[in-house]
Amino acid sequence: MFVRHGPPESRTRISRLKRPVRYRYASGPDASIEAGFEAFGQSEQPLGPRRTVGEHRLGLSSEHYQRGLEYLHAAQGDELADQVESSLREISESYADFSIASTYGEVFQRDGLELRLRQLVTITILATLGGCERQLRLHIRAGLRLGLTADEIVETIIQVAAYAGAPRASNAVRLAGEVFAAEGVRPR
């Protein structure tokens, strides 16, 4: 008899289990994971020891973190980048490390899209999602600093209106107007 979950090569004969697994309702976020390890006779999760700041569980290094900080400073300016980092750190050191290293030190550093286009994609996503005004404001500002024009940003928001709806686009264009005024730029 085989366990039915997963592709054929990953199926395991039930006889290999340490003891039969009874399915039960999980009482916490890791209860089902712990039950799985218990069933296979493993006493601890194979994630290794907790790492220090700059060495992230997901394999992101302090190099990713440094690149992320450099990007933040280039895209936002020193004062605003420091505010972003410190506001994240006030809540959680781990989240600040993860967010800066993964988003700005890894994803934004990938080949394939130039930075200004990555900002345009990010602006589109945030405007479409709604409820991300703080992040949208930062990314519109970063887009301008990285070479996007106010017209390109407005055209992107018009595209959002066609596919995600006028309310989301209206909120985004109002917010963009505030950023344009603060940065001293004006669309057509």
C-alpha cells in the first residue's frame, strides 16, 4: 500500500513508516508538519540552526542585504531609505532583514528587466492591489528617481483602470499626483 500524496517517485510504502499515521485536526500552524516528522521517526525539522542577522533561513546572505540597502538608498535617497529600514526594524529585526535582502537585494537585482521597468511593474501591482498606498508612494518616487517619467506612470495607472477598475486607479493617480508635486514633476 502506498501513501497517495505526491508524484510516484516520492510515494512511500506505509510499511516504511515508524508507526501508522492518524489524521487529526491541527492545533497550531506547525502541528501537521510535526505529525509528519513524528510519523517518519524524525525528531526535529531539517532546517538547521537559527542563523544570525544577515544570514537568512532562505539562503539569503548578508551580501543580499547589503545590495538591498544600496538599492534602497539609490532609489529613495539616504533619508527615506533610513526611515524605511528603521520603521521595519522597530517592528521586527528578522522581517527587516528578510524584506531588504529578498526584495531589494535579490529580486530587484535579477537580470532580465531593467530597474525602471521593475519599478513600473511594481507600481502596476500595488495600484491594482489597493490598500498599499504607503508602498505605492515609495515605488512611484523610486520610479521617478530611476528614470520613469510622470507620463509613463500615469499611462500605467490608466492601464490599471482598464483592467482593475477605476476606483483603484483613481486612488493611485491621486497618490501619484502628491508624489509628483513633492518631486516637482508634472505629467502632460
